[in-house]
Amino acid sequence: MELNKPMIEAPYREDKAVVLERLDSDEKGGLSSEEARRRLEKFGPNELKEAEKTTLWEMFLGQFEDVLVLILLAATLISFLLWLYDPGEEAYPYDSIIILLIVLANAILGVIQEYRAEKSLEALKELSAPTALVLRDGKKQRIPAKEVVPGDILCLESGDKVAADSRLLEVINLKSNESALTGESVPVDKAVEPLEGAVEIGDRKNMIFMGTTITYGRGKAVVTATGMQTEIGAIAEMIQTTEEEPTPLQKNLDQVGKQLGMMILIICGIVALTGILEYGRYTVQAILQMFMFGVALAVAAIPEGLPAVVTVALAIGVQKMAAKNSIVRKLSAVETLGSTTVICSDKTGTLTRNEMTARKIWFDGKVIEVTGEGYQPRGEFLYQGTPWIDKNLDSLLRVAALCNNAKLIQHGDRWEIEGDPTEGALMVVAEKAGLGVETLEAKYPRLGEVPFSSERMRMATIHREGDHLAAYVKGALEVIFPKCDRIFLDGRVQSLTPEQREKILKQNEEMAQQALRVLAIASRELSEIPQGRSGEYDENRIESELIFMGLIGMIDPPRKEAITAVEVCKRAGIRPVMITGDHKLTAIAIAQELNMFPKASARVLTGKDLEAMSQEELTGKVEEVAVYARVSPEHKVRIVDALKAHGHITAMTGDGVNDAPALKKADIGVAMGKGGTEVAKEASDMILADDNFATIVTAVEEGRAIFDNIRKFISYLLSSNVGEVVSMFLGVMLAKALGLIDSAGMAFLPLTATQILWINLVTDGFPALALGVDPKDPRIMSMPPRSSREHVISKRMWIMIFSVGTWIGLGTLFMLDAYHPGGLLEWKPDVDPDHSRTMAFTTMVMFEMFNAFNFRSFTSSVFKVGVFKNPWLLAAVSLSLVLQLFVLYMPALQKAFHTIPLGLEDWIICIAAGSTVLLLGEVAKRLGWFRT
């Protein structure tokens, strides 16, 4: 037998005697200590194993695998060697130090972004019980839970955390809370009898599972699986093996990086080779000078500030979304939200209020509608659409409110239910009728109770009514009806006829077809409290000869904001899909209220349907399905795979431990903040603080706006890089023709590497950040989602980038030539070459300041978009200009950046030249060159 493999498959199908025999265990004595030790060696400890994690050092080294980073490192090394060979007037290798600092800063930023403490498994481990009470050698012993082995007999009591998956042998009113595993918060009644066929985890009533909690009663069970072979162990393995795919933005930026890398290497090669051949010098100094040109070109072509700007823009988006109840755990999730095409949402609590509400009452032969939603006791009773008042209805509502263990509690203007939600709905409808439940409890005190159980499917309470006793009963119609021989009809109690029975059964069926959870209400007078021989209540006598009073139909109603959000989704080209563990009829009814069926042919699939389908069949049908009912969390992974096969970007909600693999598999895993387990939260990309579907839609809108802004500042930064490359490339290639020759007879470098880095990181960085918070387009949710195959930079956008960039490059080169001694134009020649380079440097900065306004929109005029609509951009441009003044007028910075102070006339010329890029942008937009 393999290590830690289960000794028995599907124990829930087998009789308990068969399970014990197969596990070679004894219900009364348990395992011997020796046998337990042997099995511990064979199966291993009862604990979850953790896969190896990537260390921080490995993450840090991984940041240097990028092509652009490698090019910058090479530039750093070359620059340093050049300085060693000829330091000139520089006491330190400023270029090398600055480039290296940029590389290291980006690497650290990458590690921070990539490092995401994988707490999912840790949260799973927290579910494990520290100890377990077992039978060993015929005695009860409390042992560490990790020493529990298959075949151990667990002794269970209320409050115990279950140590391992086990088959129940004995139950006494046993209930367990399996919300940690399934997400369902209602405790599950347990039984011993074997089950037939394949049964979902939530319906395996004769099993208990590792990490769940016993909430009521006591019992015994035999351990069938431990450690990684438990249901939670299987989830842990799925979490560890589920690979997270890169987001669309990550893929696009990687692609842009590789393209830039190839372009840089080609251009550097051309410049170096042409330069050496052009000037006919093969000295070390000449070759090193060409290498220096290559370094400057590499620095010019790489948008060094891009990673930081992307990260900051996403972080700002995270803050905005947190203010709207969307807590983003992973920055990349922000931009992925913007391309979401399908939102797969749980029903209960997300699309619905998670507040059972009485909608219809059948009483005295009439169907009464009840208005109001949730637990707030406000609403009307309507008969055929008009308000209806009948004091006789109070008798039915009194029984519903008193045969009840829930409590209605007010917190300010908010109402909550303590207890079962279905019972809570009965309390609320009684309060809507003006019946004060506390007054009723005082007037009709409870004397006894026959509790509800899954086997009985009903509950009875005994009350004093004046000088006599009464039994109040509620439950499923199929168990209440056979015990009724009378009915309250036409204001009096009368015999229940076969015709009336048929009408009531038909009414019950109609209400069930509307997805209402229907309870029958009945009562009877008692002369005494019937008791059996052993002293307990005689339920057969209490619950016989009942008076049938009516039916109450309840439903968990849709959130009003969810109905609006579904419509917004449709307008935005996003398909909402409901995935629920609830029954098919209930799911269809809620989906219809939410208008989730996009067309009449939309299908509904159940868990059984999915089990009968291959993955290929599911993939073929997934586009037609609007609702999945009675599905397990495992099915969610299959649904995500099928949607991804069609190219969908999928958001998936979940709250249980079992949902964790699907949350990791989806492009956006969304956990519930209120009702979700810690495991689901840690496996998610985003948490809904209010568990509300509308919040997901708001997050998608924010994600779209953020991606639009990312496009703006990426295009803006790349246009700057193009301008730098054009000025550097042409400046070297046409140096002789333009007269741009230095004192050594070599080509004069238009801009130094340090100046280029300053532009890329500082003067461009702040406007780029401001573009990252540009106000969103009000039409953003009227547009379809972008395709996952769509590039972050479209062809039209590349046209804008290269058009504007070329203009900036040529303008900068023009300014350099006009001020350079011996230049072709010799418009304002200066004996100091640093003057010409400072003019070129400042002109490029001014180009960039004006250019930022161009990229607020790819199609609309800057004046139509509004110059003052983004105050952050105005502040960023002002800050960049102030910093440029420091570089020009502070002696220490002048030395590092090779600048000199400029006069007022120089500034006017630089500003005038820079403003021309706005004119170019306006003309190009008017001609429709840049449409995305």
C-alpha cells in the first residue's frame, strides 16, 4: 500500500460494519497502541505538507532575466570601464552609479510586487485540530492530532474540531459546521446510514471532515483518511499545483520589452559600426567613444521609469477600489479587471441579500403577497394588488413566530437575525403584521419543545393559551399534511376535505415552482402535555389531529443593486453567470429576477449534468450557460477552464475552502469579506468587503479606467524614448553633415546618459504618474471589454508614439545644431558646447511637459478634454519644471549633468519650441491618425 493512500474509497456508500472491517478497526476498543504506531509509520503524520517556496534571493535574481535589465547592466559596466579608462573631470562614475541604482530600484520593486506571502496553506493548517480524543487500547485518550491514523475511533463532542476525515458510527443529535470546507454556514445534521451513488461533499451526511467543527450533540466516527488524503489535503495540493498565469498587461509589457531590446541591440550595433567606419579611427579611445554612444542610446530607448509608474498607478487604483469595498490583494488584478468578459458569481449573499424574506402566504383560501425585503420589519400585505388586513391572519403568524428559536435584533437602523435565517423570516413577517414578538412570548409562554431534525423535517412547541394548552407546529408540507384532519377556512375551523387537500398541494407546488421555500403551519389544542414512558415528550400525540392553518413561502431576494449591476454588465459586454449550490428552480427564479438570461436559449446546467460531461463537451456548451445550479466548488475549476478555452478573462467568486483552487485558477479570484473563509481570502486576488455583486462591477469599471490610464502613460513614456533615440541616432549618424563634432574630431553626443535618465525618471515620471490618475471616460462602461489578445499599445497608438517622438527628436536635434559651434545652421553658435547641450536638454524637457497633455486622449483635442480637468497633471508639470531649474542652476547638479545656467531668452525659445508638439497632436487627432 502506498504512503498515505486511503484504505477505503467512498466510505459514505458503505455500511459502518463494512467500513470498520475494511479498516481493521474495532468500534468499542479502537486500535492498539502498537497498531497505531505501525500505521503512523506507514501513512505518515496527519498534517498538511507544504511545497517549497521561492526565496527572496531567488526572486531578486529572477528580476535580472529581463532583456531590458540585462542591457542596462551592460550599459552600467561599459560606462564604468569608460570612466576607468578616462575619468576626465568626473571624480565619480556618475552615469554608472545612476544606471545601477535604477536597475537595483526596479529589481527591488519587482520583488515587492512579486512577493506574495502564500498564506493559503498556512490558513488551511490553522483549520487543523491541535488534539483529538480517540479510543486506543479500549480507553479514551487525548493525543496530538498529527498522530491520528486511519482506523482510529474519534470520540466527538460539541465544540470539537475534527482531526481527520471520518465515517460516522454513532450520532446523538450531531451537527457540524462545514463552512470552512463548503462555505455553507448552516450546520449540517449528521446521520449514520450509508448513501447511494456519487454524493457531493456537502451532502455526505454520514461523514465528518478535517477542519470542520462539531456544533451540537455527540458521536463516534472511524478515521478513513489523514493528512494530504483528506478533502482539505486535496485542496492544499490543488492550491500548490495551480499555476497563476501572467496577466494581459504583464504579457504585453514583456512583449514590448523584448521588441525594445532587439531594437536597441540593432541600433547600437549600427551606430557603433557606422561611427568607427565613418571617422576611420580604430584607437581604443574611438572604440570606447562609440560604446559610450551605445550606452546613451540604450538608456534613451529603455523607459526606466515605467515599472515604478505602473506600480504606483496600480497602487493608487487599489486605494480607490478599497474605498468602494473592493480590497485588492494583488496589484496586477487591477488591470486584469478591466478586461474581464465573464463574472461567475455565487448566488447567496452576493447576488442576493442572504436574508430570507417571506414573499407569499396562503391563508383562508387566498394568496397574500408580502412586500419589503430583508430583515427590516416594514412591508404590506397585498391581496390581488391591494392592501389587505385580516385579523384572522394573526393566528397563523403567531404560530410561525412562536414555533421559532430565532431572534430579531435591531442595531440602530440595521436589523439582524440571530439563529436560523428561515425562522428569522417568520419573525419578520409577524412583526410586519404588527405582532410584537416579545408581547406574544409573554402572552403565550412556551412550556416545551420537540426540536427540528433532518429526519423529522418539522418542529413543535407547546404554549399556554389562557386556560388551555396548544401545540404549534411548522415544517415541510409533506410531513405536516398527513397529520392534519382540520383546516382554518372562512374564519372557522372545519374538516379538511380531499378537494381542499388537492388545492393546497397544488398551491404548494406553484410556490415551489417560483423557487419559494415553503413551510406549512399548523396547531392544535392540548388538554395536557403528552409524555412518553421515559419522560420525554410524546411527539406522535403532540403532532396529531392538527389544524392546517396555511403556507408561508420564503426566498432570499436579489439585491436591488445587483439588478442594476447586471444591466451595467450587459451594456459593458460582460456576461454575468450564476454559480450556486442551491436547487435549480431557486437559481432560475433568482436569475430571472436579475434578468441574467441574455437570450431565450440560455441554458441551465446542474452538478449532475457537469459530472456526465467531458471537459470537451462542457467547453462546447459553456457559452450558452447562464446558470449553474447544485454545483460543487470542484466544478468551478472546470467551468473556469472551459471559459478560458474560449479566450474569456474570468472573475470567479468563492467563500469556502473548496473554492480556493477555482479562485487561483480564475484570472480574478474574488473572495467574500464577510462570510468567506481565510483560505478563500488568501487564495484570492480581490476581497469584497460587502460580499456584493455590484461591488465587482464597480471594480471592473475602475479596472477599465486604470488600464486606459496605463495606456496613456506608457504611450507618453515611449514617445519620449523615441524622441531621445531619434535625436541620439541621427545626431551620431549625421554628425559630420550637421557639424556636430567635438574638439577630438568625434561625433558630439546630443545628450549624456545622465541627462537622459533624468528625463526618463524625473521630468517624465511625475507627468506619467499624473496621467495614471486621469479622470475616467464617462462612456467607459458602454464599451465592450478589450480582447485578451489585444496589445496594450495598438497600431494607431504606435503611430502617435512615433509621430510625436520623431518630432521631439528632430526638434531637440535642431536646437542642438543651432547652438553648437560649427553647426550646420549656426543660428546662435556658442563657444561652450555645454550651452548647446543644455539648450537641447531643456528643449526636450519642455517637449515632454507639453506632450503630457497630448496623451490625455488619443482622439479628442486637449481643449475638449479640458486642460484643467486633471489638476494632478498641472501640479506634476510644475514640479518637473522646478526640478529642471535645480539641475540648471545648482552648481553640484550642473557638474553631474553637464549643464550651464540659461538666460530668459533661452527659456522663451525652449518653451516655444516645446509647445509645437501640442500643435502636432491637435492636427493629427483632427485627421484621425491616432484612433485606438
